[in-house]
Amino acid sequence: MQEIKQIPSFLQKLYEILESDQSAIGWNKDGTTFQILDSSLLTEQIMPQYFKHRNYQSFLRQLNMYGFKKLKNKHGKSEFQHSQFRRGLKNNLSKIKRRNQDDIKQSLESLTKEFEQESYLNEHEKLRKQLVELYSNQRSLLDEIRRQMERNINLQRETQVITDRINTVKSYHLNKLDKLIIIIQKLPEDAQISKMALMKEKILRKLELIEAENVCMKEISLEKQDSSMYQEPNLTGVRSPAGYSPKTK
């Protein structure tokens, strides 16, 4: 019991953390070293609970003062070792003494350089990931622009086909009306009046059907139009029969 009281508070708390159920810091397989697995979790949750602060550099300084050596870890984690700091040998903690000031200063300078280098590498890795993400977003945006351009070209082609069909239908029916009017004009005057009275309603109905068909085809074209670059085709300029207006009854 006397030895436990002589154990420095920092070492005792560090040992308790390693023996507790958490994922921020842990022993290696042999229990001869320990690794810092998640420095953010260590500073935000574990250290305030045991040390009443969140200063990660202060934690590293304490390790340095008690002679812990930082090892090179192949997984990029911070790993520390001390000959008397072993899993299952808590009584050996009383054998760990603080180092003298000169050794502490020299080791602290070395540890500070390693910490700065590690911070630089972490920051560099974050920037690299951000650049990769930006590049990926840029590629996605360019692909979407290409798809929109192809879609617009296809819509323009479809619209042109619809326009050509409308003009063909209008031209066909107007030519028929022109021929009917010429035939009626060649009839005797009395027959013209009678024939005109009969043909008037037919012509009006035919022209109304043409107008309704134009409106319908125009609405179909507009429904397919989903880009601001698309312009409505000009369907005007189709001639009407001589001396006749479809709105006149």
C-alpha cells in the first residue's frame, strides 16, 4: 500500500486509462508499449475526465518528463514505451522517476519538433483530401453539363421535326383550300352563291382543325423544352387563301 502512494498521480491515471474500456488509447499486443489511437477522442473526452484539462501537448510533456520514449509506428500512430511501464505490473510504476531538467529540455525540444512535423503531415493530408474531393465534384459537374448539352441538342432536333410536320400539314390543307376556291369561282354566279354557302362552314371547320392542331403540336414542343438555351420555333408566315380569313364568319 505504501508503494501505491508513492506512484506519481500522472502515471497512476495513465495506467487506469489504459485499463479502462475506451478506444482513444491502448496497449500493444504484448503490453510493453501503448498507442494513441484517437488523439481527438483523448483530448475531448478522456483527458478532461482524468486530468481536468484538454491540453494534448501538456500530456506529451508529462510523458517526456517521466522518460517515455516515442517509437516509430508503421501505422502512423503515436506509440510510447518505458522499461518499467508494463501491463499487469502496476507496482513497477513507483520505480519510474522524473528526469532532470537538462534531459527534459532536450527531449522536449525533440518531441516538439516531432509534434510539429506530425501536425504538418496531418494538415497536408486534410488538404490533399479536400483537393481530391473538389476534383471529383468538378468532374461530376462537367459530366452533367455535357449531358445537358446533349439533351438540348436532341430537343432541338425533335422540335425541328415537329415544326416541319406542322408546316407540311398546313401547306397540304391550304393547297386543297386554294383549289376549292378556284373551282367555286369557275361556277355560274347562282351556283357560286349556293356552293359558297355550303363550302363556307366546311372551310371554317377545316381551318379551325388546323389551328387546333398547331396549338397542340406547339404545347408538345414546349413540354419537352427544359433548357433556357432552347428557343421556340417560328411557325408564322404560312399564307392563307386569297381574300379569306379563318376568323371571319
